[in-house]
Amino acid sequence: MTNTAMEEDPHSNVSSSRDRYAEFMKDSCCARYFLGPNPSIARFVYALIFLVTCLLAWTVRDYGRNALSELERLKGCHGARYCLGAEGVLRVSFGCFLFFFVMFLSTMGTKKLEDSRNLWHSEWWPAKIIIWIVFMVVPFFIPSAFIQLYGKFAHFGAGAFLMIQLISVISFITWLNDCCQSEKYAKRCQYQVMVLSATAYVSSISGIILMYIWYVPSLSCSLNILFITLTLVLLQLMILTSMHAKVKVGFLAPGLMGMYVVYLCWSAIRSEPQTEICNKKTEVVTSADWLTIVSFVIAVLAIVIATFSTGIDSKCFQFKKTEAESEDDVPYGYGFFHFVFAMGAMYFAMLFVGWNAQNTMQKWTIDVGWASTWVRIVNEWVATLVYIWMLVAPLVWKSRRQADPV
């Protein structure tokens, strides 16, 4: 009897260990991320696909003629003339746009986790990778005239992406300001808000001073003087509007918005052509140095992060607030997520070609050219107008309601 029990004990111990391990995996956080469909992991996979596509577009633009010599055999490429360089970027962008637009159409309107479209969004990766590869290859067989037409359409898609990103940034700043002014955190975060607001204002003014030093070496740089001075005026206008007696949004929101518009102004001036004598921080280079490479890598990562963070912020674009969320609701809007990535595909194409499909950019450069400069400057002006309108709109609607006869 004892020997039999001893012989059975090892098997029972192994069985119980397996049961405990299975129970642990079932209850652990690992199970939530790796067992079954998981939208949280899915969004990172889509971001990785988007990053790989951006790198592929860069490879086609900068090193395509050496690495993709086989494209010369394609009938529509005319010796790779229309499949590499700027047009090659548009072809890769078009394939990325098709992939995410198909995902947008197939997941639009998904509300509950039990929906079969949740499985399609969060799983089926082998099938979606195959679809992505097909969409990366097919555009290289499309005639050049159609790709050029897509390049013109991509200007509007990239503009839509910038507008979506702008609203998302302003919505976040407004949410953070309202949270800090709420009864729950007003006294608790009083000093932190003061420090953060002061830091934002000092950073904004310092940025404007540095731009005057770096980008206005002489009074002949009238355009840079106009850009920087107008940014200073817009900064003061936002502060005065925020401090108005009928608005009273505090110091934090205009301070953060000031940093944002100063950044947009800086990036606009940095996008000026490298032959500009007014840009002292930019030097014409024949080969990529380490600073240029680092700046390029940071810019590509910024594109992916901006697209990712904007894509999951679908709630600020809801015109009608829904009831309280339940546990079986999807964590973010799948359709909106893929739509932002589709617009982001057009956006990265415009950055790689400098908003001009006929433009030939140097290696390791991104978003350089007068078109890029004016796009960012206009984006800065629109950001200021949208922010001020969000402050005064409630007062305008209130005064109109009071003026209407009962």
C-alpha cells in the first residue's frame, strides 16, 4: 500500500502543479494580455506595422535605387523612375492607407467586446500581415498618373490628420486644466499647478528668445521675424483671453498652449530649405552626420507616437455623450483608431516628400521645404484660433440664448 501511494504521489504532484500553474495563468495579468483577443495589445501591433511602413517608405526614398533594383523590370516603373524617390513614398503610403482604410470599414461601429469584429480587430494577425504585404506590393504595379492623383488627395488627408491631432492636443490640455481646477484637486495640486504654469511660460518666452537669436542673424530675415513676432502676439492673446473675467480658465491651459504654438513655430522655421542664410542652426551637408540621423529617427518616432496617441483618443470627438461605460464596452473606438492611421499614412508621405510630390529631398531629411514651413505656420495659427474659440464659444452661445425672445 505504501509503495503504491509513493508511486502515485509523483503523478499527483505533477498534476497539482499543473493545475496551480493553469489557475495562476488564468488569474494573472498575463492572461489578460496574451490569452484571447486583446485590444490593448492590438493597438501596439498596429503601431508597429505603421512604423515598419514608415521605415519602408524612407528606404524606398533614400536607398531604393540601390536596394530595389528589381523594380526596373516592372512595366509601369520606366526603369524605376516612377517607383522610387518621392513617388515611391507615395506608393508605399497608398498601400498603408488602403490597409488601414479597409480596417476602418470593417471595424467601424464596434461597441461591445462580444462583437465578432472585436476578434477581427484584435486577432487574425497572419491574415492581416498577408493583406498588408499585398497592399505594399500592389501599388508598384499601378500607373504613375493614378499615384500622382493620390499624392494630391494626400494633401487633404494629411491636413485632416493635423486637424484631428490639433483637436486632440487642445482637448487634453483642457481636460488637464479642468481636472486641476476641480474641487477634488484644486487645493491639493495648487502649488504643482503654479510651478507647471510658471515653467510653461518661462519655456515659451525662452523659446521665442532663442528663435530670435538662432534664426534672425540680421534684419533682412523679415519672414522669420514675422513668424516669431506673430507667435509672441498669439501667445499674449491666448493669455489675455484666458484671464478675462468671464472666462477665467487659469494660467495652466494658456501656458501649455503657448508651449505648443512656440514648438509649431520652431518646427516651421526648421523646415525652411537648407540653403536659407537666416537659418543659422541648419547647415548644408552632403552626407548624413550623427545629429541629422538622430533628428530623423526622433521625427519618425514622433510621427508614430502622434498617430498612436491620437488614434486612441476617440472620446473627444464624440458630439453626443453616451451613458456610463460598462465592462463589455470596447476600450477605444476601433473605427476611429484605424481612420487616424489611414490619415497618418498620408501625413507621413507628405513629410517625406516635403508636401511636394515633385520635390527631391536629401537623405535623412524629413519635412523640409517652403511648403512644409507654411503648413506648420498655418497649423500654428489655426491652433490658436481653435483654442480661443473654445474659450469664447460658450459665452457667445449664452448671449445668443439670452437675446432670443421667450
